[in-house]
Amino acid sequence: MDGEAIIEQLMTPEGRIDPYPLYRLAHELGPVTPCGPDMFLAVGHRTADQILRNPAFGVADTDMRARFEPEFLEHSSAVLLSRSILQSNAPHHARVRSLIASVFTARRVAALEPAVVAAVERLLDEMAGQGADGSPVDFMDAFAFRLPVGVICELLGVPEADRYRFRGLTADLTGALELVSLWSELEVADEAADELARYFAELAAQRRAHPEDDLVSALVQVAAADTGRLSDQELLANLVLLLVAGFETTTNLLGNSLALLFEHPQVAAGLREGAISPAALTDEVLRFDSPVQLTSRIALTDGLTVEGVDVPGGSVVFVLIGAANHDPARYPDPSVFDPTRTDSQPLSFGGGAHYCLGSQLAKLEAAVAMPALLARFPRLAPAGPPTRRDRLVLRGFETLPVAVV
């Protein structure tokens, strides 16, 4: 199977549910391999890391897509995401990211720990109540979604009464990040983008009139500043991005973590006993079953070479993060789930200029949540087969039923 056949198979339902056999085949082709005209797969850990950090490789920004994919301008989901830092290059990216980072600080994230602990305890109480009679509890809905959406909404300043609506909307919007074969597949994503943009436009207007101690108020003030201001379109796009990135991947991280603990009870025992640290567990989950499996980069100049392979300017490189995290040249026995690994450096949060701003928040939530979950429910067990989301880029569960007693 060549690179083109592998990428085609990854876009099938079977490939999305379990991409790892295809990753193993891709590794046999080398760390980087062609997968179509001016398209390449990068699957080696060192290779993927170098591409993500190299400023000669950028993302498909608004200008590029307008030239080569003018159809994208007809889809509000694609346009909205293209105005965010997720899909922008230097110097625009650096300007906007620095403005967001000036208010989304490490200190602000660290100060959230007591709130995260309190939220975890409250959600565990609710799970205990739901499952007290032996009824199955859907971990994804009852905990994995509610914890990170509550935290990021608290940070942004989204009222609690509005938070319930976001799981479906962001799930629909992130369809625009998947590999799609037809533009018509984005209709649902467009509807979600329109609703989210309207919501944050209204919230931003409220915060302009009545500022509070939250990120929306802080970013509204940044947008109103004279120096390096955010445009209204940039403000809305990045508020939506902060919401989506703030809980979509963390929801998947929590679900993937619990599923792996069920599959590996000795690891769950080690976490309960303190032999395995929460940070080590999180790093291995990120490596073994990353919530983000794929990203892409564009060669911005001619004359680029990756692992001896010429990559012409304008070429697309699909960086298979999930495959890079399973690179046998980087990790002994990569198909073995082992939180005792040392020097584990999963690429799940990306690298270089686009390294995830919320990585520390995601790790904090997982580090608090998983030990507390196991401590609260010593008999926690699966209560039926889980269902995977039919996605490749963002990998996680739709449902994960558990018994708490």
C-alpha cells in the first residue's frame, strides 16, 4: 500500500475508527512519503517535529485558500476558522497570538486549579447520584464534556446557563477541520459557525458595555486598543477557537484516558496507589491515543528537503501526529501502553509557532480529574460498549457508559 492509498483509507469509516494499522504501514514507507501530486505524508516523530517547528512550513491561510480553493469563501465555517490563529501565518499569526497570550497567561491558568478541583468534585457527586441505582452513566456527557466546557466557559465569562448548547455546536463546527471530499459536507459546520459567531458577537457587545473579570472582556479591551488591535472578525474567530480548543480536545483526552484505564487495570491500580503519576498517565495517553491525530502544513518556499525527499513550494504535507507518536524509531514497542516510559515527548499539542496555547490547562484538568475519579469510584467499570466519534483529526468517544457502583 502506497502513501496515496493510505490517506484514502484513513478517510474511510474503518480507517477513522482504527487508524493505527494504517500508521504501521506508513512507517514501512519511511518517515516521509508522497501521497499524491504535490502531497506528502510525514509519519516519523523527528520528521513531524521538524516540520511543525520549521517556519518554512506554514498553514493554509485565507490568502492561499482564496487562490487555490475559492469555494471555501462560500462556507462560513471555513472562513471563520481561517480568521483564527489556527489557520494564519506570520506576521499576522504572531501579532494575534501575542495579543491572546497577553491575557491567556500561565498565571491565569494556574489560578484555576482550585476551581478545577471544585468542579471535579461536583461532577463526581452528580455521577454518583445518576448511577446510585446501578444505572449506566455516560462518562462523556456527565464528566468528560462538562468539566472542560465549564472551565473554559468560566475563563471566557460564558454564563453557566448557556454552556449546555456548545457540545453539539462545536462537534458540528470541527467537521470543517476534517479531511472532506465534497464542500457540501460543510453545511452542518456552517450552521454551527453562524450560531457561534452570533453568540460571541452578542457576548462581546455585552462586555464592551459592562466589562467583567474574564477573557472576553480582556480581549474586547485588546480589540479596542490603538496598538496591534484585533479586528472584530479576528476577535470573534478567536473567541470561537478558544471555546472549541478549550474543551473539544480535553473532552477526548479524558475519554481516551478512561477507556485505556479500563483496558489496562494494572495502570489504574498504579494510579490509585501512587506508583504512576497523573502527569505520566496523561503524557502516555497523549502519545498512545492522541486527541489530535493529524494536522497539515504547506511548503511556503521552493528548495525544501525533508529526510532526503524534495518537497516543492506549495506542496501539502499531512503531518500524522498519531503515527509520529507511534514511531518505532522514537519509542520502543510503540503499540504498548506504558505510562512508565521516560523522555516521552508526544506531539499531540503540535510544535513551533502553533503549539497549543491551552496545553497546560488540558494537562491540569486531566491531572486533577483522573485520580479523583478512580478514588471516588473504586468499583468503576464499563457498563456497555463505547462508541467512537466518526472522526480522524479529532479522535475521541461519543459515548462511554460506566457503572459507578
